[in-house]
Amino acid sequence: MRSTRARVATLLIALFLAVFGSSGLATWAALSQPVDAGIEQRLRHELSVAERFYIPSDPLASARAIQARERRPSGFEFRLADIHNRRIAGDLPDGTTYAPGLDTIETPPRAIPNSYADDSDEADADVGQRIRVLTTVLPDGAVLTLGEDLGRTRQLKALFLRTFILTSGAALLTALALGLGYVSRILRRIELIGRTADAVSGEDMGVRAPVRDPARGDDIDQLAMSVNRMLDRIASLLQSVRQVSDDVAHDLRTPLAHLKQRVETALSGPPSVESYRAALEGASEKIDEVLATFEALLSIAQLEAGSQTAAFYAVDLADVAAVVVEAYRPSAEDEGRQLVLRAPRPVMVLGQRALITQMLANLVANALIHTPHGTTVEIEAENLGATARLSVVDDGEGVPDAARAQIFRRFFRVEQSRTTPGSGLGLSLAAAIASVHDAVILAEDAAPGLRIIVDFPSPSEHLT
Amino acid sequence: MAAALHAQVPSTALCRYSKAMKVLVVEDDAETAAYVARGLKEQGHGVDIAGDGRDGLFLALDQSFDVVIMDRMLPGMDGLNLVKSLRAGGVETPVIFLTALGGVGDRVEGLEAGADDYLVKPFSFSELNARVNALARRPPFKAEAANLEVGVLELNRLQRTVRLGDRSIDLKPKEFALLEYLMLNVDKVVTRTMLLEHVWDFHFDPKTTIVETHISRIRAKLEAERVGGVRMESGGGGPQILTVRGAGYMLVAD
């Protein structure tokens, strides 16, 4: 993150220097030419005026007039010399021959008093001045020269340069501060997301990246929300894995302990083929029991982890109900229970037929196993508009309210004595299958008896 | 009489008149491979074992087998690819997958790759053996045969009628499907799981006596007609469904 800031700052400065440098040079060039042209124009104008002041019969009076005129604040330096280049009046230095026309002369240091002393520094005067001069030869042969100290324009340029550097410097600093501030804010938010990930990889699974405005969701918020969604998924997977290991510890250990006891009892008793055979048969049964529980746990875990990703197809709940009822009816009738099917019309949902069949079979088997003889179990499939409902209702003894709330929990059994067969996983598996299909599973009091409802979301119109 | 009809046969007699077969076992777990091979040899079959997918492919392409039993997860070459390669190479030997992956998607994937049957680990040998026998290329009937006959028991698959001698037997649809499957596998043991899968398309434990109840209903219907006076040409008991203890059921002609 630090290096990102340094990189952004360097980039900003470089970009700034490039833009301001090139625009400064362009301005400089554009500015210089008109200034130089302006000097020449003013010199010519002034010289033509001064020529008119000149009276050949009285050079001295003429010189005084010119001097008076050029004393004005916008006046020029001048020099009036006779035909032999002897100075009559004026401040321009003597050392050069003033040829007619434009020229630029260098004065030796402090050759002329600097009229702009308040603005220029000492060093400037020490190196002398550059003066732009325009010379003309008057009708009597006298030579009149007007000069403009280029120091004035240089100062103008210097002023421009200073202003330019000051403003661009200020702009650079402002942009740098704003840019770095903005980048820092973004980086800080990214850092927070990173810190969230670090915290999660530590211990605290509950931490989530801060989201400023979930509704508007700028790029950083989108990132934070994606990270949070991923963390939610990981948390639920972890929870599922933990649940499985808890369950394994809780409910697989007991039958395994029984198994070990049986084997040890047989081994410690008198050796006989009969007792060994009985022990082995018992052990084999126990192992089947453990394997069935294991299988059910694994299926639930796989369903919850979403690893059963086979495609969904249109499934007719009425048809599934008919198949399941037909399969269970003979054995139910043999035990004095009635199975009633109420599914006159097709009820379409999207899902995996094999899983939905297994779910309904579990619900029906559950109703048959846990109800007294003479019970009627009704299996119904119906369209309720927004949902498609599958329900299994019995008129048995029902389940107390407190127990009903926990009925879909793993290994939960209404009778803790565990005299009736079953692993306590059938309804949990049904719930897991319902959840894969985004269906809502509920246990209600059927007064008397128990009603289990599974509400599937109805598929879009064209399927029904 | 009932006792005689429902006579249980010991589980060692898993398949009557079983002919020796040549079976290829492709399995990287030596213990499982040895367990399967020993069981098959006790049944009188010849067994070759390949420890990884490449050896398995080589053997299966090189020699002719009656059945291939292969693990789905193999070193060298994954079981799915192995089956696909075999099928691509024109080898139509029936393949049974053994796998620790028991989900719906996994099963479909395996069968789509070209396997013929699918058994989730851990499995009992009797279950595997029943499936091997069912798959072996010794069909008593042509697959498309309209009429199945076992002794005096006759089943017409087009008209969906069943006759015992000259008496018609009225079966419900699932009873018919169950008897049909038993007849297609006459003299072979079919397990409860095989019946659940083929007759009901149930790939889970239904937790109640679905199969047992249906079998006993069919037996009762056969019995009623027998009592009704079907003359047995052979003098024996006629076709009956035997319970094979710890394994499943077997339809025999007499």
C-alpha cells in the first residue's frame, strides 16, 4: 500500500511537470514575440516624434526638448550626437558607433543609472544592461538614438515566470494533496477489506468488510460485498463441516462402541463357532447401521455444501407422489395404515427428480414408522400459484410443539428412548433436499397428527 | 407348504448353473481387489487384477472379459476416462463402477460415460456378485423378447399379461415390473437394491419393507393359482421366487 502511494505521487508529479512545462514554454514563446515587436514599434514611433522636435539650428535646445519628453515615465533613453559622434545630450553610452537602424547594445556595468532600481536586484546592474536602440541620422548630420532598456521586458518576463512557477507549483501541490488524499482513502478502504480477510484467516469468522453504501455501491463497495458474499459462503461451508464432525462424534461413536463391546465379549468368552458366528452377524448388522448413518450424514453435508450440482429439470410433483404412494401402499396396508393420494393434476417444479422422490419417500416412511396402526397418511400435491406444495399429513398422535420446532435437526428424535427404528436423519435429509430446491419445509400441528409441508417456488409460466 | 415354497437357500448358492466367467478387476486398493477376487474365484470365475487405470485399459483392450469391475478413482487414468476409452475402442464388455461417490450427479456421470452399473462403497460381496451375474452376457431371453417363459410361468411384455399354466394372473404395474425383472434374471440372485433401482428407480434406502411386501404379494398370487389346480408337468413345485438369505431373491423354474 505504501509503494502504491509513492507510485501515484511520482506519476502525478511527472504528469504535472510535463503538462505545465510544455504549456509554460508555449506561453513563453507566444509572449516573447509580441513584446519584442512592441518595443520596436514604440521606438520607431518615438523616434519620428523626436525628429520633429529637432531644430538643426539649435541642437542644444532640441536636446533639452527631447530630454524633457523622455523624462516621462514611459520615456526612452536617448543620445544626441553631432556629425562627429560627439555627444550633445542623452544618457546612452558613448563607446559604440550608432549605425542607423535597429541594434542591441550591451552597456558596461553601471554605465547608466538604473531607472528601475526598485524592481531589479544589484546583480542585475553589475552585469550591465542590454538596450535595444534605434538610430537615425538627422538632416544636419547629427545622430539621434533612442533606446529601451531590455531589463524592463526581462522583468516582465521574470514576473511572468515567477507567477507561472508560483501558480503551477500551488496547483501541483493542491493536486498532489487531493490526489494522494483520494488515493489514500481508497487504499485505506482496500486495506480494511484486506484486514478483514486477514482476521478471517485468523480466527474470527464473523468479521465482514465495511460497506459504505450498499444501495449505491461504488467499485470498492462492490469489492467489499463480493468479499463478504464469499466469506458468508465459506462460513456456511465451515459450519456444515463442523456440524458433520460434531454429529459424527455424537452419533457414530455410540454404535461403534457397541460394536467393539460385542466383538470383545465374543473374544473373551469360550471359543465356539456358534458364538463367534452370532457375534459376527451382530457386528455386521451394527456396521450396516453405522454405514447407513454415515451415508445419510454425507448426503446431507453434500447437499448443504451444494456439491450435488446436477442440472434441474421439470418435475411433476403429482407424478412423484403417485410413484411413492404406490411403492409404500402395500407395506402400509399390511401394517393397517392407509395411504391416500391427492394429486389429480400435474404440479410442475424445477428440480432433481431423484432427490425429490427421496425426500417424499423419507417423509412418507417417517409418517408410517412413527404412527400407530390404523393411521391414515395423506400425500397431496397442489398448485398454489406462487408456490407448488407437497404435503404429508397423518392423523396419528402428533408431535408436541417444542419437539416440532426441532424436528428437522440432525439426530433429533421425539422419543429419546430410541425404541422406534430410524437414525434421526430422515427429516434432516428431507430438509436439506428442500433447501437445494429453494423450497420451504415446515412442520405443523394437524390436530391431531403431524403435517409436513414443502413449498417449492413455482417455475415460470411456460412450464405449467 | 408355505415353508417349502419360501424355502431359503444358503447364500453360497448365489447363482444356479453359474458358468465360469472371466472378470477384470481394476482397483488400486489391494485389500478391496483381493476381497473381490477371492469372492469371484469362490464362485468359480477367473479373475485378473489391474492396479491402475493404464494397466486396466491395456488388459481390457488386449483380452476379452465377460465383465469389468472398476474403481472410479484410479491412479494413472480416472475410471470415467477408462470407460470412455474402452467404449471408444469398441470394447462393449459390461462395466460395473465401484465408487465412494454416491451422489445423484456422480451416478449419472458414471452411467453416461458408458458404465452399465454402479455400486457405492462399501458394498457387500453378494450385492456385487448379483450385479456381475446380472450383467454377464448370458441372457436367457433376447432383450427385445415379447414373451418371457420360465417353466409354466409366462409373461407377455406387450400385452402386459402373466399366465401360470392356463391360469391368468392379475398383477399391479409394479408387481408386473418386479416379476419381469426376476424373469429376465432367472436362476440368478437379484438383490433388494437392484429391485429398488430397476423397478422403482429408488436409489436410496426406503426404510420400509417395500420389496418384501411386493414379493410376498406376487408369491401369494402365484400360490393362489397353483392351489387353483395348475398341473405341473415336471411334477415339481413349479416356478417360484426363492429368498436367498443375506442376498436377495431368485426366480427358479421348478
